[in-house]
Amino acid sequence: MTATSTTPSALESRLAQQIEQFRRDGVYKRFNHLESPQAARVRMEGRGEVIILSSNNYLGLSNHPTVVAAGKRGLDRYGAGTASVRFICGTFSIHRDLEVACARLVGTEAAMSFVSCWNANEALPATVLTENDLILSDQLNHASIIDALRLAKSITKCETGVYKHGDLADLDQKLAAAKDRAVKMVVSDGVFSMEGSIVNLPALMEVCRRHGAVLWIDDSHATGVLGKTGRGTAEHFGLVGQVDIITSTLGKALGGAAGGFIAGSATLCDFIAQRARPQLFTNALPATVAASALSAIEVLEAEPGRVEKLRDNTRYFRTRLQELGFKPLAGETPIIPVILGQTAAAIRMSELLLDEGVFATGFGFPVVPQGQAHPGRPRPGAGGLYPGRREARAGLTRRGPIGGAGTIFAGVLLKSGPPAADAAGIESCFPCRLWFRAADRFVATCEMVARIT
């Protein structure tokens, strides 16, 4: 028998050194383990009850009795999983029912489910585009879209590009210069996940139509949140049924378990079923997850008041933060960024809040590049599509609505901006001193929000 070597490999040594650097820089991430279902208040291992400001449980459906019961029925009826990919023998009737409901919710002909919206986003451009096509992405789109375009470019040799965030004149110019492309596609978040801003959908749609471009919206942070009844960005602007392609998640407002979907024409979804590798070579969603997600959609459709309650609580929470002296970025979604001065300061502040019983997670790299903290928007890359982490939105961030069964809450997002003038420590950072002075009032505000029913 050959003895196993105890000498670290070059890879192990390099990773260990980088992890140690994360610790020295104050950006090392630690898991906090919950011992109860996701809700406005949870039990955290070693800490007892805490208020959650770090989840995407926008509508409080992750532990809704009806949603949980549906998941249990799905488990009892269909078993633990599909044990196969869908086209072989891994499709249950609950998958079809869920896809019908997803299409109905966002206003398209059809939908195709995936194990995550990340998978759905990766599948779409790499499956439908060719070397004769172009896809343009908003500069602040989600990481899954960035990686999806990288993958599509590698597989299909399609042309990829980035337009400045929300700059439709820039997009217009890039589309006008692409007359030789057979298909032009534009992709944007509906709600940008770290600023909480909403895409100008009517104007974006007008530019796309002028150039004959296909419009793809990722509505992961808008589904269940925007629109009178939570149907997303399109409903928010009165444009349901007019967006060409919508991708979204089942892992946030719609029960929070897992899963995502592509919604569009019946032809598009049929082609995705025939050719999308993340569909063809991966098991379908576990039936219990499909059943609970379907139930969450049905609860949303039956109780649209949840969306209005979310909106009310978002306004309340934002107003109270402002009254305490904080300056969250302007917006109307439940993603509420609160600016701090340094990445390490934001992480430290999240630790101090947790000591007070408020869970608002901060994290750094890979969302935050080391030494790259600066306000708001990414700097242009030197070439190619998002050539490096400079393209990531700078600052320490974490989105954070809270929600519980029967209640819907707004939340907080910790985000670092420009470095403090005196970087000797977080005590020298004015925004952090403000946090310290307002700590008791901040916790009191969180308590009031968590009592809203």
C-alpha cells in the first residue's frame, strides 16, 4: 500500500495563503447556522433569537404553512427526487404544473424550469445564439449573466459586449453598429441586486424594438416584489406580455427553496428543452421543491396584499433609517443599501449588529475586489467582457429583506463605499461612528419593523 503524502501540494499551499490573507484583511466570511425556518426572527446556533435582515424571503413564504404542506405532499407523492434527467424518465407532472404557473405569473406563452436561475441564465444564450449573433449586457448585471455571456462566447463564438449601466444612448449606439448581426439580444436585470434600482423598461424596450433586438430581463429580485400583484418588472410598468424573454428564480420571494425558469414563447421553451445542456444533463428539480414553489405562486396570486404590505414596510423601514441619520441609496425596492466607508468596516459592523441580535450579513471578495473599494458603479474594463473583478460592483454588499409567515418586511444591505479619510480603524470612519451612536435606536427600529403584521 502506498502511503498518502502529507506534504501540501502547490494548490493547497496557495489556497491556504490566500485564506489567511482574507483573515488579515478582515474579509473572511463565516457561516452562521440557523436552527429554525427562515422568518423575520430565527434561532441562530449559539446566539438564540435574532432578527433577519439578510434573506430574500420577500413575502414571508418560505415557512408559510400552505407552502410547507405542499412540499410535504410532493415528497410523499413523488419521492425524494427524479433520479434521472428529464427527457429520459425524470419529469413529473408537478414540473409541468409549475411551468404553467410560472408562465402565467410573468405573462408568457410557456416556461421551462431549472434547478436554479443561475442554470437558467447559463443555458439561455449558450443554447440559442450562434457565431452570427450579438448579445449586449448592462454593466451592473448579476454575476450569473456575466458568466452566462462568457460561456456563450466560448461555446457559440457569438459576439458579446457591455453597455454602460442604464445608458440607453450607449446601448443604442452599440446596436446601431451591429447591423451585420443576424440576431441581436439585450439582457438586463429587472431590479439590480446590489443597488435595488429598477431598469427603465419602457425606454429599454423602445431601443430594442427600434433595432430589432430580442429583450431578455432577469427578474429574480422583481418576481413577487414589483407590480401591483407581484408579477415583476413588466407589471410595474404596465407591460405584462411584452417582454420577449424573462428568467427568474424560485429561491427568493417564491418560497425561497431553489429553482429558476426561462419564460418566453412556446417555440423558445421547446428549443431550450431540446438543446439546453443544463436541462439535458441535470436532474430536474426535486418534486417537493417544485410543489412548494407552485404553492407559493398560488398563495401570491390569492393574496396580492402581501406585495402591498412589502411595499409599505419598505417605505417605513427606509424612512426610519433616514430619521436615524443614515443615508440609504434612493429607491423603492426592498433592497436598501446603507453606505459604510470600508469593506472591513462593513464586515465589522455586521458583527456588531449581530451582537445586538440583528443579522445583516456583510461580505467581500469575490463581490468586492481587495483594495478596489469605490462608490457605486464599476469602472470600465480594459477589454473583453468583464475582464476582471474591477467590473464587479465595488463595496461590501449584502441584500437583505426580511420576512416571516404572515408578515412581509423591508431589509437592509450593508455596502462599503469610498475609503475613509483616516483608515486607521473603523472608529475613525464617520459613517461607522454614526452607526455606533445610533446602535440602540437602530436595533429599536428593527424591533418595530419585526413586529409589523
